[in-house]
Amino acid sequence: MLTTNPFDDDHLHEECGIFGVSASEGAAALVALGLHALQHRGQEAAGITSFDGAMFHTHRAMGHVAGNFDRDDVIRSLPGEVACGHVRYSTTGETALRNVQPLYAELQSGGFAIAHNGNISNAMRLRRELVRRGSIFQSTSDTETIIHLVATSQYRTLLDRFIDALKQIEGAYALIVMTPDGMIACRDPLGIRPLVMGKLGDAVIFASETVALDVVGAEFVRSVEPGELVIVRGEEIRSITPFEKQPPRPCIFEWVYFSRPDSIVDDHSIYSVRKNIGAQLAIEAPVDADLVIPVPDSGVPAAIGYAQQSGIPFELGIIRSHYVGRTFIQPGDKVRHLGVKLKHNANRALIKGKRVVLIDDSIVRGTTSLKIVQMMREAGAAEVHMRIASPPTRHSCFYGVDTPERAKLLAAKLDLGGMTDFIHADSLSFVSIDGLYKALGESHRADIRPKYCDACFTGDYPTSLTDHDESSAVDQFALLAERMN
Amino acid sequence: MLTTNPFDDDHLHEECGIFGVSASEGAAALVALGLHALQHRGQEAAGITSFDGAMFHTHRAMGHVAGNFDRDDVIRSLPGEVACGHVRYSTTGETALRNVQPLYAELQSGGFAIAHNGNISNAMRLRRELVRRGSIFQSTSDTETIIHLVATSQYRTLLDRFIDALKQIEGAYALIVMTPDGMIACRDPLGIRPLVMGKLGDAVIFASETVALDVVGAEFVRSVEPGELVIVRGEEIRSITPFEKQPPRPCIFEWVYFSRPDSIVDDHSIYSVRKNIGAQLAIEAPVDADLVIPVPDSGVPAAIGYAQQSGIPFELGIIRSHYVGRTFIQPGDKVRHLGVKLKHNANRALIKGKRVVLIDDSIVRGTTSLKIVQMMREAGAAEVHMRIASPPTRHSCFYGVDTPERAKLLAAKLDLGGMTDFIHADSLSFVSIDGLYKALGESHRADIRPKYCDACFTGDYPTSLTDHDESSAVDQFALLAERMN
Amino acid sequence: MLTTNPFDDDHLHEECGIFGVSASEGAAALVALGLHALQHRGQEAAGITSFDGAMFHTHRAMGHVAGNFDRDDVIRSLPGEVACGHVRYSTTGETALRNVQPLYAELQSGGFAIAHNGNISNAMRLRRELVRRGSIFQSTSDTETIIHLVATSQYRTLLDRFIDALKQIEGAYALIVMTPDGMIACRDPLGIRPLVMGKLGDAVIFASETVALDVVGAEFVRSVEPGELVIVRGEEIRSITPFEKQPPRPCIFEWVYFSRPDSIVDDHSIYSVRKNIGAQLAIEAPVDADLVIPVPDSGVPAAIGYAQQSGIPFELGIIRSHYVGRTFIQPGDKVRHLGVKLKHNANRALIKGKRVVLIDDSIVRGTTSLKIVQMMREAGAAEVHMRIASPPTRHSCFYGVDTPERAKLLAAKLDLGGMTDFIHADSLSFVSIDGLYKALGESHRADIRPKYCDACFTGDYPTSLTDHDESSAVDQFALLAERMN
Amino acid sequence: MLTTNPFDDDHLHEECGIFGVSASEGAAALVALGLHALQHRGQEAAGITSFDGAMFHTHRAMGHVAGNFDRDDVIRSLPGEVACGHVRYSTTGETALRNVQPLYAELQSGGFAIAHNGNISNAMRLRRELVRRGSIFQSTSDTETIIHLVATSQYRTLLDRFIDALKQIEGAYALIVMTPDGMIACRDPLGIRPLVMGKLGDAVIFASETVALDVVGAEFVRSVEPGELVIVRGEEIRSITPFEKQPPRPCIFEWVYFSRPDSIVDDHSIYSVRKNIGAQLAIEAPVDADLVIPVPDSGVPAAIGYAQQSGIPFELGIIRSHYVGRTFIQPGDKVRHLGVKLKHNANRALIKGKRVVLIDDSIVRGTTSLKIVQMMREAGAAEVHMRIASPPTRHSCFYGVDTPERAKLLAAKLDLGGMTDFIHADSLSFVSIDGLYKALGESHRADIRPKYCDACFTGDYPTSLTDHDESSAVDQFALLAERMN
């Protein structure tokens, strides 16, 4: 089977994007537009829940926003001035519709919908306890744990019950919650996952990235703060911070790869940070070459930075097809290893006889890098140098990012020489961890209280990891998924 | 309705791509890969016909190659060592499956399959005469005319009947024909549409562009010559040239926009010609600016050329979404004019306060240019200069390219000043027609016998246009399509 | 819209049929066959759950058993030696897949699947209390109440928790439950809904009707007794009766219409009881006529009984089409009132000039009777006499039968004369309630402790009706259904 | 695989039913209703063509009329006051949509649509000649031959061309043709296949059976005569008879099985002819028994006739399920031979210990008879006597009826004793060929010029059989079908 599936490429994948609107007519249509702009954060499934003042309405679908939520009948089935939505990329392989968010439940207080970006690192332990007391779970999603904690909380008001639930969970979460009383947006105390607030006329908007504000024409107001709950009732906004204050640790990989280059996260333009990393790479790891070639499309900004810093011309040496499909039949030996060519093809006329510097954002398993180096050689490149715009990825993420098990991370298995050999490059360099912090305006990474969550590079996890420590939570959820089939 | 459909953008569209394989096991799988690489030449429908030595097998589908021809069951239903295929973009709006190629008929000589890129400019006149004599047409395609001419020819051998048919048709055609005796590939006497030949081991391959050879790992051998018939029987190849020799006139728009940048057409790399055009533009129409910004993705090579020539930095000022859909509901006035943002979003952090040069490959109606200039201004650009890497498009194409009627071509209605006003740019320039020929290595366009068909820019059509002269052929085919529904 | 939908005809409809198998390879395939034989008890949706010793597997689908559960891939996805299934006809109009049974939950004790025929008449009150304590419902089905009662019960063993749940519910239920420990089949203390037990080799089978045993080639063993729990673990069978003993009150309408004529319920052959009712009708309401004509197909056995008792020949005066569809467009006035003809057509050659006795099993709204009398007259019948093989249906059912609200029951609105006029018959008679009991071998209906539940005829409900007394439960469930959409 | 497919039962199958309407608004909706009433004549596919005064519109679909032509959007896509339709059951197994009728072609004279019931017995010879002259066939249907004969005829008017075509074809045909000038209905010179004419207000209607007139509320006018062309232009009707007059030979199997019991063919009520056959059987083959049991549903009228003549009571000993599906998985040995039970189940309570006479309309392969006799025995019948309401079926039909090859016809292989043994009956009798003619009001079958086509019983074919004589036409068409795939 030959594949052109963009999901199969060698990247870490964000699991989710979320988007919410309060106090706008046609709220669901805005959510659809916003989710479309966040599609890169999750391509597996999407869902929207709206509230029309009396009833909640939900539509969920496997697949992309476009094709599912660009249909008149679907949007008309989601009336109301309040709505939120979710795009999803699953970690566990459990792709059933029942796990597609927003999740919804009828509580005594009325309807309760929730959209979650992140991962709760003690979900399995909480679930076991809830089931023991008689709660019945509908999904294998860690997010459902929050709903049952709210349903069974001894507090009286919905808000108190919700805070009670949040205090019991650990891990990373950006949440948008809808109740008959309004919308609540919040971020975990460390602000690991991003969430921004915008305005469109009188409407209040929450989104994982500013690009989703741009697409609906909304104005960026501010980030939701780590540990903050923003409570919206119509156009009225209230903020509370029920947690003890901690120094934030936003995920640094948002700048490396997750966010779109046209987004601005915590006052840093993604595009310019990536160019900075590229320039830093040119300083840290220069090379004598004829062409700087980005691995499309995520390597482009860093490649421009590298080219501008080094003076080597930036050229399109790899052409990416716009037309992707899942798999193609492999007709015997003649067309072995065609997979990568369906998506990427070398620009032979340009490359022949040239010394090229390839710029990519990261290496996970190394399989794509190997194929691309090979493609350059087959096209006649004289030398192939690989430069990576992030430090080596050596550790799994437990905060809502799809990481392969450690044993599959190239940088966890091999040293730089081994990796260079593995991908058959003439040379290979990664930007340093301090270089990465420099691209973000810091002088270096502070060993105590670094400004970002960089656990995938450093192994320094900012929260406890209850399920992981107890046993393999992933395995438990996989088992659950199978049993609930 | 808001749209992100790439078909709706402001470009001329190639109608078709064709691909054929002889003497390879799993021929249909190779055709599927080749068609996928030619998908940019036609996204509406695709089809493959194979011949297993006894039977012909055909599968046709609306939509992309991926999703239809990457399925095991489909490929298994197309056995044999000879196969050809077609991707289609329709001009007339008649999108019925019966028009999807390869077309197939049972003649007295046995099966006959045909895939056609181009347009027959006397098809309607020939059809009327054939119907008068008792031929029954199954489709509204001009290509079917060829089949009936073959079926009713008085010549004895299939090859003579086929040449007899070709001598009666006028216009542009690159054809791949399959009969029980083998495959015939041919190009019209002027070679208006492209067709190349390659080898993969012992297998012979024909394709509209070299990129399709790359994808299957085949070696480029040569172009099929204008007016040449290449006859393949297994691995045996024979060439005949039944027409009087004429100076060729290949379509110049292949270099401007149609072909993929990684293809090589008639010894000219598409990518380097486009960079040359960009450089030529920088010479012909310089501007004092801070950033050179391509309109993605087709404007990128010319923008690199413009930036390298002018020394102004190349930057990604417009981010293109990878996720496209057909239409999104427009939720009232608040989100008016969102269409373009779903596909393209301004990189605000970069553009604010800057003087930008936008580079695009062509302007057809001007609607997209207007939106993109506006997007730059809304993102805070200080000045917006538009540079176009082709001359003004002023005339319709009758050779298999989807052109709007002349009245809708911006350059047919307005002069340069009018166009600049229409798109609200600070300045606008097109490369000159001689500049375009220079980018292709000529000193200028020869008034007598120019080397290319450039009728869309000059109105100088290299063939007679029988149907067009008699009446509106398009109208007649539209009527036919309706009546056959 | 003209309809030939058999669901739209003028009958009360059984809501469900259930079928379970323990200790047979390919259990799910047997369940599919059994459900197919019970299809007349519920045509809206079907589901099967199997247990393979480790995992539970469920497949649910809207529509018939055939078309959904006759597919290899579906049956292969339901492995294991224990399985149960359900066919459903909904009362509330809430046709979502989440209400299709078997319902399934992961309890602390492991998986728990339940299939239910009947209706719980205090489900709404129980549900309110469960939600107040933090239970989250997934469906609007009354059956889910049982699962939450089990999940939150304070008893220790699953069996004690299940009995605890049953003791809290009131109404009618025949249940098949699957747990990792085996299968439990039970009937409510009055045995309102039927449930029989059979053997196929070593396998134990439960089914709503004996016809489902016939179809799988199983031997009928006995009915599950009212108030009995039959607990099966592999081939081992245990019976317990946790309720206080009461005289049974099985639903009499099973003989009138619900069960198939080839089933045997409580030692009475359905076919012969229906013939007896027909003969009784001929005695109670004789008429001088030429032909006895059944309303197909449910009126046939009673018509044979009537013909044999009266000596008037039995003839097929109405031909029923085997091909039914949902709706046909009505092309203007010319073809008004065609609905009934699509399903039923008069045998004109037979009827012309004859005095006919029509035999039908029951009248609910009277709409079909009116059309059939009219059809007889249009076909030239000299006289049309209607005889009904049940007493007038005057009361709603709250035990799992879809009854229109009382105001729509013809017999609740009009006396015999009024009904005769309404359907335009020359005469109309119903069998008497005592006549009905006679057909079942009783001398008459005992006023105290009658042997059957005949509430639809008499209004004498054998259980309390908590939800109904508190308010309109139907309305509450309808509201729920809307809110959960 | 267990099957309940009604197509798999042991019957000859009519290939087609046709229906046409002229001069009625909403013509297509009437055609849909008419085709639904003719569904028993062909369940594989259906099609409707309408003409709105300017354009022809066609919709074809695999499957039943209901489900395809009861949809608003489909009927709205078929505007106009003239329409015709077709239901199809294929003989060759070639079930492609391109063979679904009405077939349509654009001739020089304009649109031409044709719906055909019957079979052209020299279609293959004609087709070879047409292809030789350059005609290109779109389908493997014999009907398309007629269209090409019309298209290539040397006559001037469409009517003359059509008659020219009819004079070249041999075999059986009832045709409805639509042209821009109106509708033509015709029957072959022997009138082998039926066709009747009716009126609905001013509208003219043609149908294969009167039951289709009943369903739309139309009045029966007369049969189209053998060899007659009825030409309708709006409400205006003209009749011509271009063929030499011959004594008609309508297909006798219409009374035995094909037509619905509520139809009247050539002044004989199907129902009463079938009762007559049953009575004749009781005279020719009496038996001492307790119950007369029809094989449902086609055996019912003959069983009523047998019961009334013999005085033995008519009873429903076999219950037929209304819910049919294609196939069920067979779960091992335990449920072997379940096929027949899914559709038919024995009424055990009735049959046990009784001597039964089973009445069926015909025996083709004998497989169903064997299963039904066995089912009676397993239900405890003391004796099982089979009586068949037609003579032994010994010969293939070449006139549009799906017959197995002769080698599979039970009566072509075995004598009466052998057949009795094969089906394990205590006795078996068929009605005599003279008895069959008696039931139709004749004294006996005339050896010279019998009044009906009874070739399936007698081998006396009323036309020449060119293709059959030349070679196996069925094989040639099968080959064609494969090659055109």
C-alpha cells in the first residue's frame, strides 16, 4: 500500500482544536468557520453543539469540517446564539463517533456540553472510582470523567460543581463548556494548551489559535490566562481564578509545529519565531551549499530564515501535491517506495548536481527524512545536508499530543551520528534547546522554572502523571475501547 | 455561500490529463498513480480502462483519483498489462458519468477505448452528419465523434480507419487509444497539447507531463511529436506520421500555469521558466518595496525569481489552508467576504506597515486579485503592488482549456489603468509577450510563425474553428446535454 | 403522498421482540434468524449483542433484520457462544440509534446488556431520582432506568442488584440480560408480555414467540413463568422467583393480532384461536351473503373460521401486493385515494354483484376499514358487511404497545351505529368480550381476576400507572428526546 | 447461506412489465404507480422516461419501484404529460444499469425511447450485421437492436422506419415507444406477450396487465391486438396493422403464474381461471385427505378451487413471512436447511397427524417442492399429496421468460414416478394440458393451431428461433456482457 495520507507523515500531532461563540446569531456557522481554520489541529472528526435558549443541538461527524459542516442542513440543525465545537485527532486509535466532542449530558441542572483540548493524566484512576459508585460511562474519552465529576459533586451550583471537578483532575486542558446559563472557557493552571479570546461585534469568541479569529473576522482580545475561568452569559463576561497561582508553562511545540504560521501565540508570531529558529540554525550549524530547500510545507518559514541568514538561495526543490488520498495499491516491485513521491516530488531540473540544505521542523521516527534524503540523491543532488528547526524529540507527551512510544523516537534510540547514518545525510544538525528559547526572545532555557513545557525535548514534565505511574493508561483505555465496541 | 473550492479560483483550467501503460503487470495500478500525479489537470472525474488480452475493463468515477482509484477492489477489477486513464475538468458543465473518459465502444474489429486531452473544433458539424447516417451517440463529448468516424470508415484496417478519422477532425488533441492489438498515442499536427513517452523496465508509458513519469519511477524518453502516431504492441514500438509536416505550436500556458513546476515540457523546466518570468518581471516592472509575497501556490516560483532579481526579500505573507471544502454557510453580514480567508489568510504580523509586491501567475476575471489586495490592506500593508507573470489574458481558448466567455475576461474589458483601479492596487504590471518568450529562451515573439500557441494572449488561433464560426458550439453541446439527460 | 407502508395501517403495534441464545457456536447467527422470525413485532430497528468470553460486541441498525443482520461481516463482528437481540417499534417517535436495544453498559461488575419487551410505567419517576443523584442517561428509553438501578444498587452481587432493580419497577417486561457470568431471562410478575424457552442441542434459547424457535429448528420447552428469573450459565439452568406470587394476566391481544398465526402461546395455537373467534363471530353475528372475504393477511384465519361455521364460501376478494414502499407522489386529483390500492386491490371479477362479508381482526382508527368498504363498493359489491374478530378497542395500552391516544380510537368516540356509518358498511359487528374468552377455552370473562390483560377492551389495568397518573409521561419522554437531540 | 429471496424460489419468471401514459399531467407519477402494480413482473430494476414537449427525461435504478420512484425529487425530475416505464427481471445475469429500460437514443428525428416486454429471437444475428456497418451498441439488450434498425432505416418518416425495423425482428414483443410526436404501443403478430389499453379521463394508458389500470383508477378499454400498432398523439388515437394477420398465440403461463390474480387477461379473470384449474385438478386427481393447503401465495386460488370441488377444508398450513431478505449466514450444522423456513413455516398445531393435499402452481426444478413436503412431514403430517395446477414444464421459453436450461427442469429429466420420489411425496399429480385449456373455456387443446403459446409444456414454438438455431445466443450475450463491463 502506498500512501499519501498527511496523517502518516513523521510529525507529532496536536490532538484537538476548540472554538466557541456566545451572543451571535448563526453561532454554529461561525463555529464551523473557526473549526475549519483549526483543521490542522485535528483531522479525524469534528463536532458542534449549539444552544437555542431552550434546547441543545449536537452534530458530530468523522472526517473534516469541510464536507460535514459546510452543509446548509447541518448548520440549520444547530440553531441558537451560543455554540462551541471541536476538531479531533485521536491518540488511542479509538475512532468511534461516541468519542467525538463536544460531549453532552443531561444533568439535574440541565444540559452540559464540553469541548476539551489536552489530556487528563489521572483520568483512569478517577474513572475507576466513579464506576465503583455507579456512574456509567458512554465513551472512552478522558473528558467524560469531568462530566461525571460534575454530575456527582456534592456542591450545589453548577459553577461550584465544575470547579470541584477541575480541582480533582491533573494534566493539560483548555476547555469550553456550555450550560443553559452560558459558556465557560478555562485553561489548566499551567496553561499548557493555548486558548485565546476575541470579539466580533458584541459576540464573545474563544479559540485555540488566533488564526480562527482572523477567519471569522474577529478581533483578538487576549489569551485566557493559565488557571483562569472566563464565564460568559450573553455578552457579559466574568473572570475567576480558583487555583493557586503558578508560573505558566505553555507548550513550546506550538511554535515549532502545531500552530499555523499566521497565528500569534502569547505575543509571538509563529511565522517569525520559525524564521528565527531557521536563522539560529544557520548560525549554529552552517554549511557550504548551493540551495536551501524546505521540506514542504512546515519547513518553509525556517528555510526562509536559514536562507536569509546564510545568503544561500531559497528554492522549491520539493513539490508537494495538493491532492492527497489514503492509499494506493502497489503494483509489484517496479514501483516500490513510491509513497513519498505521491505527496512530494523532487524538482529534478533544479537539484541535479547541487549541494542542498534541507530544512525540516522536526524528526520523530525519521522515516520521512530518510525518504526525502533519498529522493534528493535520486534527483542528482551532489550533497544533502539536513537541518532540523527543533531539538531532538526524545520523550513522550502526556498532555494531548499524539507521540509514538519512546522506543520509536529516533532521537531516543540513536545519537547524532547514528541519526545521520540512519537518514543517509551528508550532515545533520538540530537547533539547540537554548537556541530554541532564543528564537522566542529568551537568552537561554532556565533550568529552574523554564518558561515553557518542553518535556518532549527535555523529559521535564511539569505535572504529576498518575495514570502513567500506576500502569500503562494507554493500555487501559485501549482495553476499554475494545470492550465497549 | 462561502467557498474554498480551488476550482472557483481565478484561473484558466486545463481540461484533461491522460496516461497509458503497455506491457507492465498491474498496468491499472500504474495508471492510477500516474493520474494522481496529473490530478491538477482535471479534478472533476477520472477513469481507467484496462485490457487483459481478452476483455476490456473500465471503471469511471466522479471526483478525484484518490478516493476512487486507490481502492484494492477497483484496481483488481482492472486486470491486464495494458491500461490507460484520464482525468477530466469539464468546460460545458455536463458532468454526467457517461462523458467520463476513457470512452469505449465495441466495433467490428473488437473493443476500442480512447482518452483525449484537447478539443475538436469541428465536432458538432461531424456529429450532425454522423447522426444523419444512423450513428447513435452515447455522450455529449466531442471525443465520441472520433469513435463513430472510426466505426463507419470505409477503410479496412483499424489503423487506416483511425487515420481516416483523424484527418477529418480539426483542433487540439493528445490521444491514447487501446485496441485488442495494442496502444496508439498521438498528438495533433501542431502539437498543441503535450504528450510524453517514458520507459519503466520494458513497459512503455505515455503521459501528459513528465511528473507522472517521475511518480511511477519511469524514465523520460522523449515527447510524442506533433502529428506523430506511436503504435505500441507489447514492448514493440512503431512511429508513423500520416499528416503533412507543419511547424509546431505547443500551448504556452503550460509554462505559465497548467503544468506542475516539477515537470519538464519540451526541454524547458516549468519551475525555471516561471522563475525566469519572475526575474523578467522584476526587470520590466521594478518597484520599491519591503517584501515580495507570492499568491500561493502558483505564484511561488515567479516570486522567488522576482525576489532574487530585485533583492527584495521573499516572504510568506499569505498562508494557504490545506483543508478545502466546497462551501460554507454565510451567517449574515458579520462574516461577509470570508470566502478568500478560508483558503488564504494574511500573515498579519509580517505585513503590518510594509510595502508589498504580490506575484501571481495570471488574472482571468480579477475577482481573486481584488480580494487578495484587500486582504493585504486589512492586514495593514502600507502599499500593495501587483505583478503578473503572464501577459493580459484577452481571448478564449478553443483547444481544451476552460476559459470564461470573453466578456468576463478582465483584460478584455479594461485597460491597465482600469484593471489597477478594479483590483484596488497601488500599481499593476504584466510581463510583456516578448518577455514571456524570453523566459522560454527566445529573443522575442516572431509575428510570423510564432513558436507557441499564445491565442489566449494574442487572439492568433493556429487552426480553423468550424463549430465556433458556424454558431455557438458550446450552446449546441449544452442543448445536447440537456436533451440527453 | 400515497403510502403502502404496512406500519401505517390501522393496527395496534407490538413494540418489541426479543431472542437470546446461550451455549451455541455462532450464537449471533441464530439470534439473527430468530429476530427475523420476530420481525412482525418491531420493524423500526434491530440490534444484537454477543459475548465471546472476554468482550461484548454489539451491532445496532435502523430498519429490518434482513438487510442488516444477514451480512457476513456483521455476523463475524459478533463472535461468541452467548448472544441476544431485539427488534423494536417505537411508541414515542424517538427513533435514534441510541435507543435501539440491546442497551449496554460497563458496570463495576463488567459488561451488562439488556433487551426488553414491554414498558415500565414508573420509569420517569425513577429517572428523575437517579439523575438527581448523579446518574447520566444515554438514551430516552425506559429500559435504561433498569441499568442505572443496577449500577447504583447497594447490594453486592450482580444478581441481587438486578432483583433490587426489578423490585423498584412497575409495568410490563420480558427481559433478556447478558453479563460475563451468563444470561438471565425474566418476565414481570403478571407475565403481561410473552417469553418462551427452547432447546437446540445443548443450547438454551429464549424468544418472544415459538415461531422463532421453529425457524432455528429448536424444540419448545416451556414458557418462562410470570415473575420467574431463569439464570443460564453455559448449559446450566437455574430458576428463581423473587416476587410474591400473583395470578397471571398475559396480554390477550397476542391472540387477536400480535403473534404470528404459526406460534403457540400458553398452549393455545394462535391460528386455531383466530379461527375460533371467526366461528364465534359467525354465531354471534350471522349475515346472509355470497362471499366471505378476509382483509389480508391478518383477517385470514378468522375468515376461514367464519366461512366454515357459516357455510358461505371463502374467497380472495382483496389481493395484497407483496411489494411495499413508503410513499408515492400523488399526481393531482385524478388518482386521489390511491393509497390503499397500492397495497390492496379488489378482485373485481369476483366481487361484482355479490354480497360480501369482510373479516378483519380489529379496528383502531377506522381509516383502513372505510377505504376497504369503499373499495368493495367501487368493485361492484351489492352489500358490504364488516365483522371484527375482537371487541371494540376503547383504551390505551401502557405495557409496550403502540396505541393512539384515546381520542383517536374509533370505538372510544362512537357507538356501533356511529361506527357503521363512519365506515359506510351495510352492517358491522364485533365479537363480544365473552366470545373472545370462549375462543380461548373459557366459558366467559371473569369479572374478578380475569385470566388475561384485556385493558385495551375493558380499561381494567392490572398494575398501577405511576408516570401516567403523575402527568403525561409520554410528553416528558418526548421532551427528553428533543432535548437530547 | 440461507435465503429468503423470493427470486430464488422455484418459478419461471416473467422478464418485464411496461406501462405508458399520454396526455396526463404528472404522467411520470402515474407511471410509477402503474409500475409498482406490475412489480411482480420484474424486480431487478425499473426506469421511467418522460417527455415535456421539448426534452426527454429518464431515471433508471436497480431495485424496486418503491424506494426509487416514490421519491419527490425523482418524480419532479421527470416532468411532462407523456411518460412510459419498465420493470425488469434479467435472464442473462447482466444487471448493469445500461440495460435498464426505457432505452433512449437521439436520432436524427429527435429523441426515441423504448420499453420492451418479450424477447427478440434473431437479435444476435441482426446485431452482428449492424455492427459490421458501423453501429455502436451501448447495451447488451436485445431491445437496442430495434433502435439501431430505426436509426439506419432507409425510410423517411419515423413511423415507416419503425415498421421497417419491426418487420426485421422475430420473437415476442409488447412495446411502448415515445418520440417527440407521441407514443406508439404495439404487440408482435402472435400477441405472445400481453398489453392492454385504458382511459383515465382524457389520458390514454397502456399496461402489461389490467391491475395496473386498477391501481391508477383507470378504466380498461381493450387489449392491444396482436400485430397492432396504436399511435397516440396527445388524446388522439390511431391504429394500424402493418403485418399479415395470423391467429394469435398468447402465452398461457400468464394464467398459470405470471399475472396477478386480480388481473383480467383476454376476458379471462386470472383468479377464476386458477380456481378452475384447481377444481379440474380435484376431478382429475382426487385424494382422500383432511386438509387442502396452498403453497403461499401463488397456490392459493387453485387450492380454494380444489377445496370447493373436493369438499376437503381449505386451511393455512404454511405461513409465509412478510419480511424477506437476501441471505442469512448459516451457523454450522445445527440449522441446516433453514432457508425455506425463513420464508415459509409450517403451522404445526394444524398439521400434526393430518393427511394433507398441497397445491402449487408449477414445478420447475423441484427444489422448493422437496423442502415443503419435508416441512409438512417434520410438522407431523400423516400423508403429503402434491397437486400441481399446470402440466409438467419440460421446455425452455425464448419469448422473454427466465427459464433454466432444459437439463435443470425436473419434468424434462424424470417421469411422474421419478418426480414423486424426488420430492418425497405420497402422491403427485399435474393437471393435464387439456384440463388447462378447459379451465380457459376450451374443450381441449387443438393440435393444429392451438389457441395459446404453450411451448414450455409442449415444445411447440410458434415462431422461428434464429439465434438459438445458429448457436447459443445466451452464450453470445453473456460474452458480450463480459466484454462490455
